[in-house]
Amino acid sequence: MNRSHRIAAREVLQNEARRLEPEHLRELLEREPERVERDVCEVAGLRLDWTRQRLDARAWEGLFDAARAAGIPAALEHLFGGERVNVTEGRAALHTALRLPREARCEVDGEDVVPVVHEVLDRMEAFVTAVHDGTHRGFSGRPIEAVVNIGIGGSDLGPRMVCRALADHACPAAGGSPLDMHFVSNVDGEALSRVLREVDPETTLFVVASKTFTTQETLTNARAAREWLVEHAAGDASAVAAHFVAVSTARERVEAFGISPERMFGFWDWVGGRYSVWSAIGLPVALMLGMEGFRRFLAGAHKMDEHVRTATVEDNAAARMALVDLWNQDTQGAESRAVLPYDERLYFLPPYLQQAEMESLGKRVRLDGTPVEGHTGALVWGAVGTDGQHAFYQLLHQGTRRVPAEFVGVARAEHDLPEQHPMLLANLVAQAEALALGRSEDEARAEMAAAGRDAAEIEALAAHRSFPGDRPSTLILLEDLDPERLGALIALFEHKIYVLASLWEINAFDQWGVELGKQLAGRVLADLDPAGEPGPHDPATAASIDWLRRHMR
């Protein structure tokens, strides 16, 4: 796409932002009552509401023009068509192929990948069935009752988030109860030790997730878990075969660990780690839900894929999500975005999106290697409501920074405590309203006067008790938190990330910034050995290593 067209479209957006700056969200809501219909989209069981964004019809048109100038329709065709959109690694990014139905077709370098995707899914199904019906048992003959996933990054955050979110949909296993799910990612020994204290070696299955089977943190934890198991199996190393499975492509390393190739589930180089929960990386999800539930999860994502693939820019939920982020960052100066799920089951949604977005969008050069103009990915952070309200919402409401917020709520609860859920949803809607409208000093004065405060106190407190409002937010509502709708929600965010990367002309699918620290850690690890001599480092690093060598054990 012609760079001059992109630049012209972005200049239009800056002009639109200057035009709208004097208007408060209160005024925009009053001036455009039609935005309640125009800026709400319902797709795949989700209701997406952008009515509280600092945008009007004219600004939206500018954003749509910017999307067309950036070639977003063509970029989506490239993604779904299996082209090598991960240009720095020469790979496709075809996580969408992982959720295609069996009868579909999708080619990568001339090869239809759908059959191999379903071959792995079928192997997963056979194993999940064996665990659930008790055919697969531990070394002592007892059925599996607990699963420990050992992975890091995309091999941890996706399955961890989904298992927490969908625990109410867990399928009973051979022991009569749903499997007890655990996740270990941190190489800090405290993380694994805590889990091992809670599980029984005779009934625990370990899923080791590492594509190359060389990830340092994962393999360190996996070896420690292996030693723990063998010790409890009276030193019999053959017990490993019944208690360990691998999600990997490194057959020889997996076999050397003691895991049978029949218990190795692979995936492909066109599946990025943070987009991999739909692959065999999602095996813990399948073990918890049962394969029928996992296929429903895939089907919900596919439904969102079809919407994103076929919708126009104006009607495309992912494109509009990305354009809102573009607007808030490029024209409103937003440096971060708060993700605020009002559902305890979505506890891990903020950290999941932290990785998905900050690893994808934290880039400083364009696809052609030239520096970007302005800033790219925002800082993503947040917590579940109503906990967050009593932690950091003060800054959202009365701080000096305008932080866009993304509220996520679920219409129907699974628990049987009828008073709680309406209260939770009331807080969700009220917070979005309060951030948008605020409270003027005159309104604060009137409220205090009605409460019987004297005039002097009213004047002293009016400024403190007023809220500027005009803080933008998006409200995402799900009918239920079930496999289909969660799948659709995650797919929506995935596509939003890709569209936003395309708008900024950056690669959403590499993460070279992760590598340098990992490389240096290997050198530092050797230097921490008190028996050796530390290698050369800068003075600050050398001093840190010296202190640790003298004090660690």
C-alpha cells in the first residue's frame, strides 16, 4: 500500500482528534443518540459496545479510511490464505487452521494442512478418552486424577486462562470427579514444590509443553518432576511412561526423557506460541473439558474467524477493536489499556492478553526494518472486578492520565448464589458510566448540600469530590462463559492484534526481544557457579554476580 496514502489517512485522524478534543463524552452521547446502535456489534454470542469511546461518525469514517489505506482487507486475506505474514522468520501464521472443520481446506506452501491438524486432534481425543474412562492409568494401576502442565509463555498462559475460565464445564474423569488442574511455569523451585505437595504421584499426569524440548525453564521443571515421580515409584524409571506426555516436535529428545512417541503430540512452525492454545498445547484444556468441549471451543473461534474473514471493515469486530486502540494511542496519547473482567473465572485474562499483545505489538521497526513513527503496543494490565475497584480505580477516575478501559462481563453466572451476580454486573455498568460521564463540581456541591453539609465544607471539598469523566471504555458482554463464547472472545483478540500490527506495519508474530536476555542468562548461570571464574561483564553485572556468588546457596 502506498505510504503516502497511509500518512494522509493518519493526518486526517489527527485533525479529527483536534476537532473532538473540546467535546466531553457527555456531549458526544447527547449529540449522537444513534451511536447506541451504530457502535454496538453482536457476533458469535458477544456484544461489543464502543459507545463510550471518544469518537463520532466523522471520526469513525476517518478510521475506516485509515484501515483501507493500510490494506487491512488484503492483510486479512494474506493471513487466512496461509501466506508468510511472519516475514522475519519466513512463516505463515495459521492458528486459524487449527480450528477449521474437517471438511475445510487450507494450504501452506501448496500442502493442505487440515488433515494433519485433525490427525493430531484425533490422537488427542483417543488419549483424553483413555484418561477419562480409566484405560490409561498410573504406575500403580490407579486412574489419573490430576494434571500438571509444565510450560512457559504461550505454553502456559493460554491453557491456564482457559482452564480457569471453563472449570464449570469440566468433564468427570475415571475417578468420578473432574481432573484437578495445575500449572507450573516459573523456574523458581517454589512454584513446582508447591504443586508437588498437593498431588499424588500415583494419580498425576504431567504434560510437558515445549516445541523444541529445549526450553530451559520448562525442562528444568520437567526433570525435577521426573525425579520426584521416579523416587515415589521406588526408583522405577519405567513409571515415567505412564505419567508424562509431551507437546513437542523433538521426537529424539522426548524419547530420551522417557516419554513414548505415542504420547507425543506435535504442532507446526506456523503456530506461534501465544496463538497455540488451539493446538496440542491445549491438551490440558481437552483433558479438563473432554474432547467434545474442546471441539466446541474450537468451533466458537472458527465462528469468529468466519466473521472477521468475510465482514467489511465497517462491520468487522476485530477491525473496529484495532481502530479504537489506534485512535486512543495515536491521537489521544494513551500509553496503556486496562483490561477489567467482571467475572472471577476470567482471572487470568489480563495476563493472557499482556503476553498476546505486548509480545506481538512491542516492536520498534516496520516490516521493512525502518523505524516506526510514534509508538506501537500499549502497556496492558488489569484485574478482575470488583477487586480492582478497591485497588487502582482511583487513578482511572481522578488521576491525571486518561487510561482507556476494556470491561468484560458475563450475563449469566454458573454459581448458585443469586444475590452476587446482579451486584457484580451493576458495578460493571456503573464503572463504565462513571468513567464516561464523571461528576462536575456543581453536581458534587448539590450532592453535599442534599446531605446537609455546610457551605464552607462544600466549597472545601467540591474539587476533591468531582470526577472529570471523559475516560473512554469498551464494554464486552458474553451471554454465557462457555467453550464457544470463550473461543470466540480469544479469537477476536487475536485478530485485533493482527489488524493493529498491520495498521502500524509491524510483525505481530515474532518476538526477538525475548531472546537476548535468555542468551545472556546462560552465561550468567555459568558464572554463578562458585567453582568457576566469572567471565567478563559490565561493572554493574559483575558486582551483582559477585554478591550472589558469596551469598547464594
